[in-house]
Amino acid sequence: MPPREILEDFYFIERGFLNGNHYIYSSKAPVLIDTGFITHWCRTKDLIAGVGVEISEVSLIISTHCHCDHVGGNKLIQELSGCGVALHELGKKYMDTRDDWETWWRYFDQEPVFFDATRVLGDGEIIDIGPHSWEVIYTPGHARDAVALYNRAERLLISSDALWESDMPSMVPRIEGEDSLDKALESLDRLEGLDVKTVFPGHGPPFCDIASAIEGSRKRIKGYIDSPERVGRDIVKKAIVFYLLMKNTVSEDSFFPRLMDTTWYRDTCDRLLGGEYEGVYKGIMDDFIERGIVLRNDGALSTVVRP
């Protein structure tokens, strides 16, 4: 998808499931909001250059939360430009203490990529990006340190992963807290009170019907509260797709043993899915293959989901 100018010199770039969407203010002191996943750094760099921004000239990165699909490029960009990074106070704490658990890196068996957090974004604070003013809105649930950004003048909302149009990100109470589903509902209540013309989510295309999106998210979250097993299956489904996107292809014979070596798979099955390791895997993979989400080719597995 080509960059879309949503405000003067302020661009939205849609990525896919593996990489969070980007926002770029193109000026003499460029600002980036979210930098994608580290695996696709070269593609991220090309996309940023496509709106006339040199990585070495970036003045500030704003991170909506510290999950790997949103902060993957932070360290590299900071090393090349010397820029600051602004984020919620909890995110700054994670970086300052090199916390690889709350950031999901250790849980999902990934190498941490820490960066220097230089500025805290407080709830209700106004941050100016060039001539454009954005209100910081604290939106915990999917991530304890999550923030959304609201441009009141143009009625634009950068919701990040607090709100998608017709789906929602993984909810991981094991890390984000047993009250994370309740927190997510409270965050939706806060977003519902805004006058919004267009929502720019953390993944997927922009959308205009915020009321329907909130209603759908509430329904899903309440379904998770009523049935913790649904939370577990959702974690496994999304993490399997994420893993396949990271690796491009994996050997079918080795895939289940690989999952069994991870922290997240055993933990999710033990806590939420009755310890049915192989049965859960087989059921989800059979469904994915039947629906064409996962492809089987000469003993290798891949996914058609866009990264």
C-alpha cells in the first residue's frame, strides 16, 4: 500500500499482521510513530525513505507500546540518528530496567532489542508533531503501557492495538495481568467518548465506523471473559501465524516440537487449554490448512497472511 497523507506532511503507512502500521511526519526534524518488526527492517527503511525521510535525520520516535511488532526498528534508528523515544511511563520503565518479560520478548522466545527511552507521555498530555497537536490517551488492556493519539481538530484517532476494525490483537493475561480484559473494556469506554471521523489502527486499514468497531471488540472481550479457553486458542492461533511469518517457511515435522520448546505454547496450553498440547496444535493447524491460511508444500509450512 502506498503512503497516505492524512494531514499536511503527515503520512500513514499500512503494513500487515507481523508489522505494526507506521506514521511519519516528514519535515526537517522528522517524527516516526511505531517502527515495525525487526525482521523486516530493510522494508521499513525503504518505506520511510519513500516519503522523503532519511533515517539519520529522525528527531523523535513515538512508540504506542513496547511490543516487538511496534518497536522493532527503534534501536537501529536511534543508533543512526541519535533521536529520542517517547512512550508511556511503564514502557520507559521496561526499557530502563531491560525488562524482557513485560515486553513479551522472553515469553514469545525472541531476542530483546532494547533502546533508550528519553521522554514519558502522560495521559491527557498534548504532544505537538509539527503543526499537528495530538492528545495522549492511556489505553491499557492488550499492553499495560499502551497509548492512543487523538487529533481533536481533524477528529483523527491513532488507536494502535486498542481498537481494530473487525478483529483484535492477542490478549495475554499471563503478562498483562488477570484484569487485562477488564482494562481493555475500560479503554474502549474512553475511546467511545471521542468525536472521531477516522480511526487509524495498529494493524489493518483505516476505518470510519468507530461505533461498530467498539461494539465488535466489546463482544469479543466479553466472550473471552466468559470462556478463558477462547483466550488460549486465540493466543495460539495468532502466535502460530506470527511465527510462520517470522520464519517464512518451517518444516512440518519440526514445527510442533519447536512450539513445545517455547515458553508461550506450554504456558498457554497448561493455563487455558487443559494441557492438551498435541490436540490443540492438530486442531488449529487442520483448520488453518482447510481454510487456506496455512499452506503445506513438500513437507514445509507457510502462511498467506500479509506481514
